[in-house]
Amino acid sequence: MQKIKISFVLLSAGMGGAEQVVVNMLKNIDRTKFDIYLITNDEMLLYFTSLVKKEKILSIGKLFKFSKNTFINKVINKLITKIDLRKILIKSKKNEIENFIKKNNIQILHSHLMYDLYATNLINKQKFNIKTIYTVHAFLNLDQSINIYTVLSHDDYISLIKNNDYITTVSELLTDLTIEVIPDIRDKCTTILNALDRKDFLSFSHSQSSSNGHQKIELLFMGGEKLVKGGNILIDAFEILIKKFKYTNLHLTILGPLNESSKFYKLITENKTIASYLSIVGFVEPPRHLAYIEKCDIMILPSYTEGMPLAMFEGLRLGKCILASKIPTFKHYIEEGENGLLFDLDPKSLAMTIDKITQNHILLEKIKDNNRIYPIPYWDEIIKEYEDLYFKIIEGNQ
């Protein structure tokens, strides 16, 4: 049987949820059936050198990190974003991308992020007889009530999605919203769930640690400085707990991308009230971050929006109590008082929710016990759905 030639397209500043999805797909896809290629940028190469052969990778150069000096790089990126230069840089690589496609007889392009989507839509699909798939990972640009800057306008994003041969989303909620916003794609849109890589958890057992009011309670936040992850809400809530609720046995660990010149970094480092109760770790390359989840009692997810958060499933897999914001995704997965608690998107509500769970040892342990048996989707199962879709598209039966 001749292998289907697929190129993933991933243009990004660094590792995040959608990027990790691509990593896990590459780890689990059946290489006897699929010949795998990658179109990416220099900043992402280090994550894929062991997953894709060098000769099967096209990097279009630097897109985000132009200087080793953090401040200079931030200034450059602000200017680039302001004048939309990054899309111009990508467009200048169109011929290079098309030559890569032609040389390797690539049959499918699979993109995951907004710049990927833009790059894929530059290609003349008819000329190269190529099919395109785009995976929707988040509600951003679909839900216009979410007022967070994105690299594509709502109208441009919708227009580019329509041009794909097939669309997948990582949750049923996202599929419903995508079809609601773009009814034309109903017949070519499906849900393929986000998942965990089973192999990452082989060295981890469910934590059986017990927490009570006399022990230090470990809280974990994994969103770093990303505005959409709601770290600012958590820090304000944490300050309320220390100053007004007089907590002395809380400890908060912060994981995720952190830039020393960012507003969030200054918020957490200049707040003397919480300094002694805080550990700032920054980005930890997966799967090493799982060790931090295993050590915590409570994972806090104060996100403004989420598609299908891997962090939540990782916490569930390791038997942790989940505190999450009252957004549709979390309300879909978190059953109040059974596998977590939900809070309004404001610091006071979050502070009261943390107080509620830390003062109720029986409820905390009940939630942790429930989560140790929570049904988790794994990539060795989910990847088969993508493989079936690739064959379906090539056979022309979508």
C-alpha cells in the first residue's frame, strides 16, 4: 500500500496546547501508512528534530525571535504586529512552500494555528492537487464576545476556514459553535477530541497525598503570562486569600511562558504580599511539567476561553482537584462538587472558591478520588480517527 504524504503546518512562537497536539499526533501516527512532513519556522525546530526527518522539514525562517535580547525582541515584535509584517514574511515564502510541496508530492496539508491557516490558504490547491485540513483549537475569533487580540480578524478567519477541504475541532462545543458561525461547512466539519499521550504517564502513579488545614496546600497554575489563561485574576484572588482571609498555608506554583518584561511577570514579582507564598517556574517542556501536577493538590484554570484544555485532562488523569472558570468548555467537563468546582471570572469569586475547597477536607479528597477514575481520551486511540479522515479525504468520500 502506498503511503499518504501529509505535511503538518505549524508556525508558532513556542510550545503551547495546539503545538503539543501536533507533537502527540506525530508520536502516534502509523508511519507504515503515512509519510510525514512538516512546514514550520526556526523557533519551533527543536521540538521536532526527533519526530520528523531533517530532509522532510521546511523551515521558513524566524518569525518571532529576532534578537537574544528580550527587550529588543519585544520591541521588534510589537512593530511587526502593528504593521502586519509577519503575514508579509509568510507570503514571501509562498514559492518556497510550493516547491517543497511539489518536490515531495505532498497530498494533504494539515494546519492548526492562525498563521498556519493563512500560509495554507496561499497555496494553489488545484495546481498541486492537494487537500487541506484545519483544526480549530479555540473559541477565539469565532466568539466575538471574547475581546482578546488575534492575528486574523473575525471576517478573515471565517473566510480562510471556508477554503479548507475539511475542518476538525477538538470538542463538541467547538464544532457546534463553528457550524453556527459558518453554516456552509456543516458537511465537512467533525469533532476529533484532544487527548493525552499515554506513554507520558507511565512513570506517574495517582497521587494518594492527603491535605488538611494544618498542612501546606499546593496550588498550581500553568498558563504563564498568556492573557487568555487568566493569570491576572488568580494573582488578585491569591492576594485576597493572604491579606483578607489570612491564609498562611497556601503555596502557588506558576508554570508557563514568562517574559521578564511582561506586565504579568511584574505583577507577580513586585507583589510583596504574596512573594513568600509563590514559586515562579516558567515554561517547562512537556512531559516534565507533569511532575509539577503530581505534586499539587489543586489545579486552577481561570481561563477566559478554552477549546479543550490539555492541562485539565492532565490534572484529572493524575487525580487532582480542578478549579475552573465558568466558561462553556469547563462547564461541559466539570461537574460541580464531583470532579472540581467552578467560579465566576473575577478574583473574589475565585478566592471564595479556593477558601471553600481548602476548608472542606472531605470534599477535596472526594473530588481527587473521583478524578483518579475519570475516563481520559488517549492519543493512541484518537489518532485512528485522524488516520481514517486522511484516507477518507484522499479517496474523495468526505
